[in-house]
Amino acid sequence: MRPSVQIARREIAQLFSSKTMFIFAVVLPFVSILFFNTLLSEGVARDLPIAVIDLDNSSISRNVIAQLESSPELTVSHFPINEKKGEELIRLGKVYGLIIIPKNFEVNLKKGKQVNIINQYNSNLILAGGLEYKAFRKVIGTISAGINIEKQRKQGISTQQAIVNFQPLTMNNHVLSNPFTNYSYYLNTGFLAMFFQLFVILTTTYCFGIDLKYNKGNQLLRIADGKLSSIIRGKVLPYTLWFMLVGIIMLYSMYVWQDFPFNGNKIGVLLGLFLLIVANQSFSLLIIAITNSFREALTIASGFAAVSLSFSGITFPIFGMPKVMQWLSQIFPFTHFFELLLDQSQRGFPIYYSLKSIAILVLLCIVPITLGWFRLKVVFNKGKFKHHI
């Protein structure tokens, strides 16, 4: 029997006999897939409660309230008797905004006067406050456009020309980081992939580290006839294949089960997924090579995977970081896989735009293990870590 096959069979047996390995490799990946696909299933906030004070109580003011209610982001839940009561509702967190329609609202509109509708919202809640403000502006803009167009129609101007007269310039916005402005599409894509690579790097670090912790490095070398490459192939390959399957299930959960948009190249994403797995395994081997204990190896591996989220551009764009941080972000495989995944799913770029990400992932598969190779041979010849903690 080839040494690498014998080691692979030993590794599979160890996976099912070790609770920690089984949790890292089998349980937690599926828990994270279920958790994140359920956490942000709505994608964007809907039906944010607001309060309205209608001091005019006219047909037009009631139409404004109906338009606010029909907005998917808002729902009119309270009608306080005065402004003080409305502000109290905001402070208590019962509503996210207070809209006040003034007296003589309809009369002044018919006279052609400009009328102010007051909107008070809680800017401390950045997401909810921003969505309330955006939805309010959209509703008021639509109503204002309707009033203006109707006036022009009464003067004999066609509807199409009235629309052009009201808004001669139109906007064509393109959101680069979250083009669908859907938090489920954007955040789930990042969080699922980040936790996936965390389990890859921890499982690989654990499977090598546990043998060195208990002084079994020499035993593995005897099985492999002294060849480090046979040890690496035998221990890594089962997890590479397993995590490839888990990764495909993760992608299926997003792009089929949750119906996330996918407008790119499927083969390119699968290649990127495979390279992400191998690159993290390569970094695991480098960590094993340079650390002095099993505990230290696991700490550095988990820290490396967790910090990669901050350098991926999810929370803060990479181009806005200082130059040193931009360079540092390039050593994390997750940075390039996330860019590839966004380009090929939500942005729908042709695959050749992602060749740079693929090329860097290939380098990150080769460079770490190359840097740690000779030190790794020393560790396995010794058979154990420097320290046994």
C-alpha cells in the first residue's frame, strides 16, 4: 500500500474518533451554513415603524400617509397627538421616525406654495435611520413629481414631456460593493466564506498539530518512508476533498436555496473555492513549521483566519486603507476569493477580470509551504513541537 494512502486512511479514522476534529470539519461548517442563511434571510430591512402627525387631515395629506404605508421599508404604526409624544416614541425605540404634515397643507399646495413636511429620525441607528430617511425622500419625491406633472398636463403639456421638464437629468447609480443593496447577498457571501476558510485552516492545523503534540511525527515519517511529501498528501487530501464538497454545499445554499444572483462563470468560482482550500492548508503547514506548540499553532491559525475578514474589504474598502494595509491584505487568500466570488456572482464580470485573483491564489498555495518546507522537515524529524502545551 502506498504510504500516502495508508496515512489518508489513518486520517479518516482519526476524524471519526476525535470529537474535536469531527466538530471542526463536519459539525461547525453545516451549523454556520444554516445559521447565516437564516440570520439575514430577509436581505434588507422591511416595515420599519414610523409615527405620523397629520395636522391637515385633508385628502392629499391622507394620500401622503397612504404612500408612506405602501413603501416596503416603512409602516405607519403610531399616530401621536402632538410632537412631544412622537419624539418620546423615537427615544423609546418604538418608532424610527416621526413625520409631521403641517396645517393648510392641501390649501397651500393648490395655491402653488412650497410646503415643508417635517421628518425627525434617529440618526444614532445608522442602518434603520438611513433607510427611513431614504424611504421618506423617495415617497415625497414621487408625490412632488406627481403634483408638478399634473400641473403641466393642465397647461396642455403631454405626460412624457412633463416628466422630462420636471427631471431633465436622470441618475444611473452603480453600487460596486453591494450592487443589489441587499445585506443578505453581500454579508452572507462574506461571512459564510470567511467561516468556511476558518474551519479549513483550523482542521488542517489540528490534524498535523495533534500528532506532533503527542510525539508521533517520527511514526508518520516511518510510514511515509521518510518522505514529507507523502505525509502531507495523505493527511491533507481527505480534508481537501471533504471541504470541496462542503464548499459546494455552501455555494448551493446561497445561489440555489437562497436564490442569490449569479451572473458569472461557475467553473471559475469552483476553481477559486479549491484554491482557497489549498491556500489555507498551505498557510496551516507554514504555521505548524514556525510555531513551538500545539496551542500556539491553533491560536495563530484562528487569528489569521479571523483577521482576514478585516482585510477583505467587507467592512472597509481596501482602496481606502493606508498603503501598508493594502499590501498586507494581499497575503490573505480570503481577500482574493471574496473578490472573485463577488465579481462572478453579483457583478457578473467576464472571467478574465478574475484571472488576477486566481493567479494570486495559486501563488498563495505555493509560497507558504515552500517557505516552511525545510523547517517542517526538521519538526517531523524531531517528531514533536518544541513545547508540549
